[in-house]
Amino acid sequence: MRLTKLRLHDYRNYEDLQITLKNGIHILSGKNAQGKTNVLEAILYLSTTRSHRTACDEDLIKEGKEAFFIKAEIEKTNRKEELQISVNERGKNLFMYKNPVCKVSDFIGEFNAVMFCPDDMMLFNASPRVRRRFVDMELSKLSKTYVNTLFVAQKLLKERNRYLKQEHVNKEYLDVVTVQLIEATMVVMKQRHHFLKQLLTKCAQFYKRLSNDGTQIEVIYESCVPYTEDEQLLRDRLTEKYEKIRERDLAMRVTSVGIHKEDFIFQINGREVATYASQGQKRSILLALKVGMIYMIEDIIHDYPVLLLDDVFSELDMDRRKELLHSLPNEVQIFISTTDIEEFKHLDIHQPITIWSIASGVMKQG
């Protein structure tokens, strides 16, 4: 999978960018605050329909304008495809082959991109919400069932919370909503569990090459009940849990446990990464997770995603830069932002390289 054409109209600091893209590695060079990250953000937005920097889509609209659109042509193993996203104050509109797409889950996964940026370094020390967002965004690229079920679960959770705030609560109706929430929760928990297990398997080999030692990485899945493959046992555990907290939820007027409270604790040699690992180890773990995602996506859809590296090379020594690029198949199209083009000398790169210069929202080749 690769991006062949990209157009940004009134997106961030771009008035109307139109570029044609080749295979290989694209280096986006320029000073800070010129628009390098905005290009990478737009490419990721095509993959996830969300920004990694803001939860408000209107923040992406160029100042003084009323809307933006991103248009792209992508090339897959067996076909070409056109995608477009437009956003204005009334909402978001998605298009494939110039036809409107009503469900976000039908759009996500048509184009896949994996990104590593400096903000990812906060993953281990941030709140559980940040780690849930990481899992949700990456898993959504792999499973439309997950996207749909997570949406249903979140909708049921909002309904349960809304009802808990009523002055008079019909406990029979509350139980009906809770049963529906439990069924959706089971699917979300199962997919999260299997995703983390597979991701660790994929990233372990690459992390070993980066760290050059026997360090073991684990993820502890902290859910409201212990996960089990036995569906009936999992259903019983969740049912019992919600029965126990019902009176507390009624008093507090909010749902106190569930998938919206889960956490994923990363460990290195049995100790929490957040407090034990060095900055170098954290960076290596994150890179390994991203490379693992690339191979997971290829396993499932039989096509490699695009890789986006935002100002990553400045934090890596020469050996790790080489290891990262040499670990990826030549089929992976890579976009790298940098303020220092010298970082790419002596890397012995075998893929074709295209250099772009970016200044004040203008992107030029060479």
C-alpha cells in the first residue's frame, strides 16, 4: 500500500497543497513550525479519521477558513483507490471513489498508516485514557468489528450514565441496558486481549535487535474482571461485577467500572516501564511496537501500511537509525520529518529517497 497523490486544502497552514508521491522514503526537511508534522498528521487522518494532536476537528481548519478537505489516491496490491475527507463546523464527511461513506468503520482500514512521534514517549507515564486511545486507534486499523462494537459499547455507556442521572430510575430498564453493555464489553475485551498478545509477539524480535540484550517486554491488561476465553464465565464475571456496583452507581450517578476504565501496563523484565525503563529503552519499546504493527497489518490485509516518523531520527543513534530502516521491507513507503538532513548521511539506504523542503506551508521537492 502506498500513497501516490495527496492534496490538502485549507488544512492547518496549507492553503492548497498538491503533490505526487513515489515509492521509497520521503524526507520532509525544514525548520520547526513550518508544516512538516501537519503533512504527516493529514496522512494519519486518512487512516484513522482522527488527529493524534487534537480531539477537535475544527482545530485542523486553516485560520480564517470554514472547512478543510484531504484528498488522496492510494495504490494497493490489486487496485487503486481515491479517498477524501472534508470537515466543516457541521461535521465530517467521508468519501471513497467519490461516493459518500456513512459509517466510519467502512472507511477506516481502506488506507493504513502507522506513526511514531515525540508525543508517543508519554504513553507509559500518561493517564490510562492515553493508553486506551493508543490501543483503540491501532486496533481499529485491523478490525471493523472492533470499531463497530466499541461504538456500540460507548453509546450504551452514555445511555447508562444518562439514565443513572434521572431522578427516578427504573431498575429493570437499567438492567436491560447493562446486559447489552456486557455483551458489547465481552467483544471489546476479547479483541483487546488478542491484539496485545499478537503485538507483543511481533515486536519482541525487533526490540531484541534494537536493545541487543535479553530484555523481556510484557503488557498487563487491567480490566474490571479477569479476562478468560470462556465466554460464559466472562459473562458471569461481568454480570456479578455490575450487580455488586449497581447501588454505588445509583448513588454516584455514573458507571464506575467497564472498558472506559481499563488500563494496559507495560513492563520490562517484570517492572513497570513508566518508572523503571530509561528514555532510550522507552524509545526502543515504542519503535518495536510500531514495527510490530506494520507486520500485524500485513499479516491481516496482506499489504504493508505507510510508516510516518515525525522527528524521530534526532533521538536515535546511528546504529538504531540503520536498524530501524533495515528492519523494514522495501515495500513500506516511509515519510520522515527532520530539521537536519545530515541525519540521513552514511545510512546505506537501499530504497529510493525523495527529499522535500517545507517552509511556511509550502512543500517543494528537492
